[in-house]
Amino acid sequence: MAASPVITSLSSVTVVDADPGHRVFVGSELLIDGREVRCGASALLAGDLRRRGVATGIATLRTGSGPGLDMTVAWVPSGDTKLGLAVATAGPDRELAVEVVTAWLAVAGPRTVVLASPRSFCAGVERAIEIVIRALERRDNPVYVRKQIVHNTHVVKDLERRGAVFVDELDQVPDGATVVFSAHGVSPAVRAEAGRRGLDVIDGTCPLVTKVHAEARRYAARGDTVVLIGHAGHEEVEGTMGEAPEATVLVEDVADVLALDIEDVTGVSYLTQTTLAVDETAEVVEALRTKFPALREPASEDICYATTNRQNAMRQVAAEADLILVVGSENSSNSVRLVELARRNGTPAHLIDDTSHIRPEWLVGVSTVGLTAGASAPPALVHDVIGALGGLGEVTVQERETVHETIHFGLPTAVRST
């Protein structure tokens, strides 16, 4: 499916609205002798150059307007539509520009993108983001957010642009200020500190995480040892363990279960982090049942509906894809689980924060790309990936919906419309 890497050079190229801080420019659009050529893969090339340490901008490139940069350009075969891959440089980076354009041209061609559905934002994430936006609209004073409201770099940057101030701990928040707790929840100790400081607290905790916290308190109150299945250091786990720290033990895998030493084997309950891999968690639960036959279980599944739905949808897509791309940030547990699940099912998979993270070598020999996004990743990022792949050749998009989500969570009183 690869195209022949034919490279053309054009001189006297002008960059429209150029940023002087960049020495290399990737064309988002080419204006050649009055003709417009779309360059949909510009983010792919720019990301490649930035990974090589080159300060790179994306801009419209125009020829025939006097002295300027030299441009390396390749034409992508795509039916009746003319697509271009173009990099303009001042000279010293010419060889690198040729190398990058050649690499992406070599993987150009038509592809099928199979979309997993559900994907992207879940109800808890939408609620948490809406809470911060409304707080910013209704408060004259700064709005602080403890930790990332959800685990996605693009969401955090967008809210920062709107005025939100993200902090790691409450000691960075002035007394009496407004603070939003993230969707992952906090421990009672954090809530108590906020109360002592007179902070105006708006709770963005996902209701499904709140459910797990309530279970932890209830199980501990009846005298059980609470075994929490989760990942050490994750904010949700820290908050849940804080509900009953003396009665809770954390396990991450079957080996941890086998190493448990609990005196009263008749009084053991388990809970799980809401964003775990369903299949791996089942193995840990089975090990707990074997070791503690009287094990008490939650009345309903703790792994949230959104995590389960996205894993089921991705599993279906992985069965027909040559490659899986998961849009999400590295600290997003549910996004990382999607990548791991695809690989366990035998399909190569990669986690990408956005289009710029895609590498050309991943696409070698790939005709069908499975595409999904973690529950904290904005839907627009998925469309960006489709657009970028469309810059390499014609893309046929198919969707595989396993379930239609209709869940919605109400907002807290502090930001609710009157």
C-alpha cells in the first residue's frame, strides 16, 4: 500500500503568519501558483520533527512570492483529491525535512478506520469539567482545582486557559478561596483540612467513586478487613483508602493476594478502583474467593460502566484491526487499560495524547486502524486523528457500537442553574 517516495523541491517559499521562534514549518495548506492543496497530515509531520528536537510550526506555505524558504514537498495519491506533505526550511534542516517527508510518504495510502463506540468522555468526566467551567463563570475570585480535574492534558490546558488554577495540594490554595475536588475523589483528611481552612469547596468527585467510598466506610464499620484492588499511587485509590485506612489493604495482582495475611478470614470484603481492566480484575477477585471462601462482595460492580463499555467496544474493534490507537494521557488509568487489553488480545496498540504522537513506523503494512479514546479524552481529538490519517490517503470510517450510553449525572448545588 506504500506510495513511491518521490520528493520535489520548491524555492522562494513564504510562510504565512510565521512564528519567528520556529526554524522549520510544516504546511497545513499549500498555495502553489494560485492553487490550494490540502495537507491534512501536517500534525503527523510536525510531531515527528518535534520528537527529533526541532522547533517546528504549522502554517500555510505559499510559493512564487519572492525570496523565502526552500520547501520539500511530496504528493500523496488519493483519487481525485490532491494531498500534499510539505516541510519548509531555511537550509540547514533540508536533509531532515526530506527524511521526514519520505518516512510519511512511505506509509501513505488508503485506509479503513474502525471507531469503537462508546469512546471518549463519560458522564462523570463531563460532569467534572462542567463543574469547573461553571465555577469559573460564577466566581469573581480565582478557582483552584486540586489535582487534575480528570486525567487528560488537553482538558487541563483548556481549563487553565479559561482561568482555572491547578494545584497539587490544599496548602497551595489561599484560605477562604474556592477549590474544586477532582473527579477521582479525596480522602476525609483532605475534606477536613478544607473545612479548617474555610475553603469554598465544590466537589467534582464522580458519583461512582463516591459509591465506592461509601462501601469502604460501611464494610469497615461492620468490622471487615477491606481489600481494595487498584493501582498504588492513583488518586482514586488514595482517596478510597483514606476512608478507612486502618481497615484497608491494597492489592494490585494475584501475587499480592497470595501474600495477604489476614487474621479473621471470615470478615473480608473487597472493593475495586473504578477504572481497572475487567478481565485482569476478575482474576484477582477469583484469587480472593479461593483464599477467603467467606469473601463479601459489593452489591454491584465497582468498575464503572464507562470503563467496562469502552473495553468491550475496543475488544470488538481489535478483532478486525491491524493496529489500535487509543487517545488518552499517560496518567489516565482507563486509557492505559485499553492499550493493555488490545495487546493481550494480540493487536498492536499505542497510547497517544493527540495526533502528533503517532509515528510512521506504526503504520507500516497497516490497512485497518482501530481507534478509540479513554473516558477522559475529548471527542475532538479522535476526529483530529481521522483527519490526519486522511492526509495520507483516502480514509473510510466505520463505527462499531456495542452499547448506547444514556447516563447523566446532575451537578452539585453550588454550580447548578437556578
